[in-house]
Amino acid sequence: APISKRHFLLVIRSHISEKLSQYLCNSTETILRGLSFTSKDGYARVNASFPPLSAVSVCLRVQWDPRRNDVSTVFSYAARAFVNEFQLRGKTDDRKVRLALLIQGQHHRHKAELPVDGEWHHVCVTWRSSDGFWAIYVDGETGDSEKGKARGNAKDIHGDGIFILGQDQDTFGGNFTEPYFGNLTDLSVWGEALELEQVTALHTFFHYLFFRYICNI
């Protein structure tokens, strides 16, 4: 099977993965109950195969450890051809986390704010190569976004990579740095850039309702 559904729900929705989407929509739903990252060595590897992606969205719920005050990596996706493909990072500052995306080696600004209040917060990040658009959404609202210039030689995110929760990958699948401390749950990945209204719906409703919505059942 292309996906292990023991700990998470992964949805890749694109023409490349139509069969995979149908497989998930016809299967029993699984929701990540929660992963706790309490040490500098903690991490979780997503057991799934990824195709090359011209667009991607990653959504999850985070509960940041208020006792930590350092740079953290919520997730990192690395490929053999390029290690720093796609990752979400956070920098704690005055009881707030400022989130930033790293996309194909380009580190964007730490601007989108996430309160460090011991509560669960919903975070979605999106990117597409067609016009360089990326966005960070926090609790159903836009925290930061930017549209680059459309590039004729736009590159897809490489497939067959390794997706790690809770650590930065300085090498392909290893040499972990800048660990995340806190809890993560409700992880979803799409092979498209979700729009704001979709992110808002995902934040507002229970995950299983949204799952039924996208599968039209």
C-alpha cells in the first residue's frame, strides 16, 4: 500500500494521484490522535511515497511548548536531489511564534504569528510553482503570503522524498537540527495549493466532515 494510515491521514489531490485520492475516499478515515515531541531527538517520519509536486499544501494542528524559546522545525521535506525542498519553521518571540516557509532553498521571512498559549492552533501552508505563490494560514486566516513572478522554468518539488515531523534535515533523512517541542495532530497533505476558503472550512469544521466534503460523500 502507498500509505500507512496508522497514525495520520494523508491526501494527495492532483491528476498525478487520482487513484490515491479515490483509495483514501473509499477507505475508513484515520485521524492522527497526537504526537508529542519532548526531547531534542524526537521526530516522526511520514511513511508515504510522494510524486513530484507543482503545488502542495500541508495542514496540521500544533500545540507549541511555551517553555521553549528557540528556532524550531515543524516539518521538513527533503529529496535526494535537494535537501531543503519544503519546510515550516518557527521562531519564538515574546509569547508568540513567528512562522516562516523554506521553499526550494529560499528562506522566507518569519512573519505569520501563532500565539504560544498552550492551546491547539490550526496551521496550513501552501505553495505553487506556476506563479510562485505561497501562504501561511493560522486558525483559518492569512498570516503571511506572497506571489512571485511566474517562471517559464519553474521547478516542481522533487518526488520520492522524506517527510519528517519535528526536525530539520541537514542531510537526506538525517543529521537532524532545530527540533520542535510540543504536540502535533491532524496532518493532511494535498498536491495542490488550497484556497483561503478551503483552509477556513478545514479549520472550522471537524476533520471528518471536511474529509467527506472533498470526497463528495
